[in-house]
Amino acid sequence: FIGNNLTSAMPALTIGQEQRQHAIGYLTGQVVYATGGEALGTVTVYDRKGQAVRTVRKGLGGHIEDVSTEYTFTGAVDSTEVRVGVGYGGDFTAKTGYTYRYGKKTKMSLSVSHGGTAQSRDTEYSYDAIGRLSTKGRQTIRNSKSYCSYTYDVHGWLKSVSSGGFREDLYYADGLDSACHNGNISTVRWKARNDSEYKGYNLRYDGCNRLYLALFGTGDNLTGNRNYFNEQAEYDCNGNIKRLRRCGLQDAMHGGFGLVDDLRMTYEGNQLASVFDNVWRLPYAGATDFDGVAGQEYPLTYNDAGSLTSDASRRIARIDYDCLNNPVRIQFTDGNVTKYVYSATGEKLRVVYQTAVPNITVAIGSARELMPSEILFTDSTDYLLGGALTLRNGRIDKYQFDEGYCQATQYNATQDNFTFLYYDKDHLGNVRQVTKASNSTGTVVQTMNYYPFGAQFCDGSAATSDFQQYKYNGKELDKMHGLNTYDYGARQYNPVTARWDRIDPLAEKYYSVSPYVYCLNNPIRLIDPDGRKIFLVGTHDEQMRTLGYMQKLTNDNLLLNRKTGEVTIGGRRWDNRDKKLDVGTSLLRDVIGHKRTTGIQIGSESDRNRYHSYFPKDASNGKGTDGYINLNPSSSLDLKVQDSNTEKTVVETIPMEIVVGHELIHAYSAMNGNAPKDGEESSYIYRDVDGKLYETQEETSELETVGIIGNEKYTENKLRKEHGLNKRVVY
């Protein structure tokens, strides 16, 4: 339902009656269906500024999710209140309040309850002189905080993370073993609170920026215990891993280290056809190596959509998918079954695990529906509030928030108590420690170490690391029945073979790389963008401000995925229907639909509005590159334009939406690889405000982007023309 349809059905206005137009063009109601046909409804209410102030949703099984939001005068989120009917007792309630200073969030207060006394904790934020996050203070007990700190180098790249006793250091051109001058990380080292010395990797890359060798060591210079947890990969021309070797703990009793995986992978096209391991399966509990017999080949099969349908090594007999390519049922060869429920929008709503009695065998490619007498037990997980709230077997399990989660424990049949736990994450968002807010510094209850491609260390620690399952990249690890994959939403990732289970939805635009490889085989630097072409970074308020600037450029309706930050196009924009925004509409479509990715973030008050490419050489050599835009909405940029009436040069302030358009044009050029080289300059002549002609030089990329020289498809002056603004004549 669109707001215009709702308002048009209202009675005619009378004198003195206010016409309410703030919902026109916004999604006010929606009904989608879930696997099995259950209807799920959502209604959204907006205030006079078009800000969503209340959203009520009927979830799976009749759970009602009610989210109310209040805003500050400037449009920042002041507070949110979440109420969820969980099916027993009263509503689960979570209240979050925010405090700001100079446009930056300085404090977040969270309170949760379900029938009992509310439990609350505060988190405070501080920033450096140029607006970058420098410290976070997370309340553990009353009047005590555990602090996280961040440092950066002269490029603005993250250099260190210190959080709850966990510390990570990153090296680029100053690596302990070798140097990387292109932004790749040459050395990474870390130390958890309970570690006596640093652990880390010296990293080596090939000419395609693919990680091919990670050399493990311990100590300040990583010279001790060398090679204990190495990881090494060999690639084919499409980036598929042909051979993957890992070292780890071979003998849990005597402490011997050596090769624990030596995987030989064969392919049919880009699909993994079989895996052959030269090393025996590790015999101890918590081993995370390839689960197979040495010398035996394990085949895999796929359907016509390129999705995995069986995997002999993990004893997966058959996987069935819905029409949107989401898995609905996984059959294991021992009779165990996992069932999924998704909405028509692709959101995972429920997982049901059926554990079969012993002595059941299911052939590869077959499926078997278990009789009630053959089911040993059934477990279920429900995902509410977009996954923020989970129910285990019908009771509240945990509530996720920005800094960690609240773990529920049953108080009585209708009430739950909550304990706050914080995530200590590294530069990729990998959860490295979980700290319980139980004393002044917090108690470490879980510690995790990862190989570069995401598998947990083969050292037996995985046997005790199941305290909670949100781990690599902050994603949920599903180990039930031996599945052992991370759920990224659109696809599931197997860290042992470093492969996705399904094709990248935008595979045809990434023709130069296999659609099954993870993060362009550079997992220390990159995380998977989930096919996002434009994604917005920052708080929800910052994301919505940026989306508002972009929306003014286009006739299309831009939609924001609040969970991922992805921007997509959802039909025509109603309130822009009388404006002809052909250039901006085409620009946004080209950038959103591009094979490359552009991030947009709001920086500090001292930052420049600027596009940054991740690989500057690729921005101009025809290859193309991803990048990000840094915005400073508080800046007031005066520039020289030609008055359309007098043709004289005058000074005026550039609107923020034109600034965004200007930087998106830079991004589009870099994505296509046809941007001028860094440092290249061109001359031009302009008439100044005094009426005299002057000749000067500026960066060629800026002059082409404005439209002062060249004849590019998109220019700032073309955007200005369709917005009725004067032509810019000086950069």
C-alpha cells in the first residue's frame, strides 16, 4: 500500500481542516507471505517530516512487533521503544535512548525487560579531532565501564583496536615481514585478555591481490611458534581455490602441530565438483578441519540455478530451495532434517531442527520425511525484529544490540531475567571475545581465533567456544547436524572450503571472478558486500539523512535496508512526479546497478566531501574499483557560478544533494575504470566575479566531473540544470 492510495480514499477536505500529505509516496502498509503460506502484515506511520514514528508488524505465528521512534529537532533518532508479544507472559520490551553532541552520538542507553525488573546499561562514545570514533565506554556494573579504543594512521586506515582486554594491531607498509603499499594488510597480530603473548599472521598476496599465504607466529614480532596455524591457497584463473592447506594441533594429548588439512578441489566450470583430503580427520573434540577420510573423494552436486544440492563430506543428502533460492529443507544422510521458513522478501523467520533416532540411512539425492516415532527431539529458533530477537523453543533466547546482546534466563513460567554481554570485535567485525558485564572489567566467557578464511583454529578450543554462535563477520554459525556454515542472509558460507553454497546474485556483472569465491580471495581486508552496489554506513539517522540527499536527485523511490545499509530502487517516487530528473535518475540507476560497490558515510565536521577509491590504479586503467564517499553535511561550500540572467559570475552555496551527486559521478567513473589518473591536471579559462578572464589549472577529474571540460555522460552542471541552478564555472 502506498500512502497516496490511503489518503485519496479519505473524505473531501473542509475549510480549516489540515491536509496530511506527509505519507504520500511512502510505504504505509505491506502484506507478504512466508514459506507455507502464512500472511505477514506491516503498517508504518509517519510524522509531518516523513519520518517513520511507528511500525507494527504481525510476524510468524502471530507475534506482534511494535516499534516506536522519536526524533530530535534535527532528525536524529532520540529514542526507540520495542514491544514484542512473545507468546507467554507480557510483552518483551527494549527501550533505547541516544544523546548527541555536535551531531555525533555520545551515549546510548538500553533497557530490556520481560515481566520482571528492567535491566539497563549505557555505552558512551568519544571522537578524535577529525571526528573518528576513538573510544567507547561500555557499562559493566554500576559506575564502572570497560573501554574500547581505536587508532588510525595518516591515511585514515585503522591501526589498532583495543576492546575489553582484546587488542589487535594492523600493519600496511610497515609490516613485520613484508610491506603492502596498496592498502592490503601485511601483518595482523592480536592478543586476547587471557593470552600471555601476541598471535598473528604475516600475509602474502599475488598480483591479483589474492591472499595465498598466511604465516602464523607468536610474540611481539611473531617469531615464536612459527607455522603452527598457517593457511595457504592456490588458485585457478577464475579465483577458485585448487588447493587449500592448513596447519593446526594434530595431537591434543602430546601437543604436536602440523598439517591438518590438505584439500585438493576439482571443478566443473566454477562449481566445486569434489574435495579430496590428503590428511586424516583430527581425532579430538572441537576439531574444525575437513570432516573426511584421507584419500577419499567427496562429491558435491548443484541444481540448475547453481545452488548446492548435496555434499557428501558433510553428509548432506539433499537440499531443497524455494522459488527465491532460499533453502527450505536440508536432508542429512543419517536422517536428521533442518527446515527453514523465509518470507517473500528473503528474511529468515524460523529454523526447525529434527534429530532422528539412530540407524537411519538416507541416500545422496534422496529425502525422507520422518515419522513421529523416528524423531528423537525437535528444536526451533524464531527470528523476530529482523533477527535482533531470537526465541529458542518458544522462549526468549537473546536480544542483539550494537555492542553485544542480552542473554535471557528463565525466572518463572512468564518472566525472564537478562544478562548483558559485550562483543569484542576485530577490524572485520569478527567476534574475538565475549565479555560478561559482571564486574568492573567484565568477565571473558568466550574467546575465538580464526584462520584468514574464517575457520576456527584447529586447537580444540572450538569445543568450548559454543557459548554463543555469532562469530566470523558477526554472522551466525549453524553447526547443527554438521552443517557448519555461516548465514549471511542471501547465501551460506563454508569456511572450511572457503566457498559459498549459491551463486552471487549479481554474478553476471562480476564476470572476471568465480561467483562462489569469498571476498575476492582477500578475506583479511574485505568482507562480503552481499551484492550491495550502494550501501550507507553509520547510525540510522545518518543513513536516512544521506538517503534524503540522494532521493532529491532521482524520480525513482529509493529504499534503505536498515539492517544491511543497502540502497535499492522501488518504483517511481510520487512526490517527485512533477520534476524531470532524468540525469540524476539515470546516474543513481547506473551506480546502484553496477557490478562495483560504493559506500557512503557521514564524516566529521572537519572532513571534506570526497570520493575515495580502494584501488586508485584500477580507477583509471579500465578495470574499475570499489570505493566510498565521505560526506560532511555541516560544511557550507561557496562556489562561483554564472548567473543565468546576467551571465555574470556570482557566488552561491552548493546544495548538499548536488554535493552527493558530484561525488557519485566520481564514483561512477572509478567503478568503470575511466577516471583520470590521480594528480593529472588540466588548464581552463574562467571569468571571475570582477569580470576579468583568468587561466588556472585544477585536477582533471574535478573539471570533468563539474563539466567545465570534456563531454562526460554525467556532470555536476547537468544535475544543476535539471534542478534549476546556475552553471558552475570555477572549481
